[in-house]
Amino acid sequence: MGSSGLTANGENRIIRNMKKKLLVGKNIFVMALLVMLVPQPGIAEKRQPIMTKRPNLDIGRSAHRGASHYAPENTIPAYLKAVEQGYQWIEIDVRYSKDGAPVLHHDSWTLRSSLVALPVRAMTYSRLKKLNAGIWYGPKFRDARIPSLEEALSALSGKVNLYLDLKEPPQPELIRLLKKYGFYPDHVLVLGNQNGPKFLEFEPEAKYLAKPGSIRDIDRLLQKYPSLFALNVGCQALTPEMVDAAHARGVLVFSNVINLMPWQTKQCMHYPILYGADVTQIDNLRVFNEVVEEIRREQEVRP
């Protein structure tokens, strides 16, 4: 008998019990890991597959910062021009002034838009409103100003859907205004950048737009963001297989044709149409409509 007072058989029995417990614990860990990795059937069951139209000649259009080929980007004239041109979506960039007003401006500084080298965050809303946001567009837009979010929502309410690019963490005032003017929950989509998840902390069921690295990411994104509404895929990364995989899971596909070299843009506009994406974000509607007509004519002459 050892110092513990146990027999050899007792020691063996304790060791065997310990091994059993370790094995059970290991199995539980493995099962938990598999649950995390394997898509939960409940998510897929709640979503209806989406029919893919290929080519999609009726693809939706999203105006990148408004109709910026015709009016200063992220201004009321650019937004209203986009509505006039028949866009279904408008992408807007939200920042905050020094005194906390949500305003619409892409860059963190106002140099490019107004030739004033100051951060948006460093100026009060009244100071921002004095800047000429139409300086590059001639006398016609000399009165264009950096708009507040409320001004834009008031002008666009009931006319278009919004594609929300949060350049800074969202504040409660943003949510309040989206609800006040009837955009949330049905007519606003939240871009999944670094501030997108923070919007979901306020409103977990908001329509969410997330960027996948590959087809394998779709199920992971559905697990992480149950309110996933659409994938955000650049035109050069888009494939028919990506569209099919998203649609099979009830997820739309938004494809960007922006920030490209001029010689790349027109070619890249073909891909969302030919591959069956649902919405494409563009800068120039005239060129995009030319591409749509080219594809339409090609379809008509095919036997």
C-alpha cells in the first residue's frame, strides 16, 4: 500500500476513469468545433433560393456617391440626378462633424472636394456648410454644399434605396434619422466595412452587405451575420459560380465597377450582367447602358 492508501487496483481504476473523462472531454470539444464549422441547417431553411437570370439585362443599378459624372459627388444635386436617371440604389458616405452632425462626404479631409485642407471632424456643421463642394463643376454648381444626412434623407425619402458606407462608427442619431425618413429597415443596406458590424450592434436585423474571399466564405458569413442580404464582389473577382452559390443560399450579389482605370471599366461592366449579378455599383450610367445594349444585340442575333 502506498502513501495514498490506495491499492494498485484502485490506482488503475482512478487512472482508467481519468482517461475516460479526458476522452469524453475531447469528443465534446471535437463536436463543438464541428458545429462551429458546419453550416447550421436552420439558416438555409429560412431562405428561399434566388433564380439566376443570365445574362441579367435588367440588373439593378447603384449610383456610386450619386450621379457623380453629372454633379459633385455626395451632394443633393448628384443624388437627385441619380433618381432622375432611374437608379434603384445610391451609395452614400457618412461622417460626423465636430459637433456630431452626420454629414455625407467620402474623404476624411475636404481638400479634394472643396480645396480646403481640413478634416471633416475638425469643423462644425455650420463651417462645413460654407464650403463650396461644386468647385470642380463650374458655375452651375457653385451653390452645391456638403449635405447633412437629414437633408439627403428628406430629399430622397420614398424615391430610392440607400447603400450605406459608414466611414466612422455609427451613432444613435444615424439610426433615428433612417427610421424617421422611412429608410430603415426596408430601404437601406449596410456595407460590411470596419464600421458595419457596429451598426448591427444597434440593429442586429439590418440588411447587411459582406465581402467574401471565396465561395467557401458564404456559409461562414451567413453564420456570422444572420441578416446577410447580399455579397459585395468586385467585378474582376466575380464568377458565375459565386453568383450560383449565393443565389442557392438566398443571398443577392452586388458587384462593383468602380475605381478602375478607364480602359478597364467598360470591359468590367460586362461581368455582372453576363454572370447574373443582381445589382451593380457604377459611376457612369451612360457607358453602362451602352454595354447593356451591346449584350442585348448580341443575344438577339444568336440562333
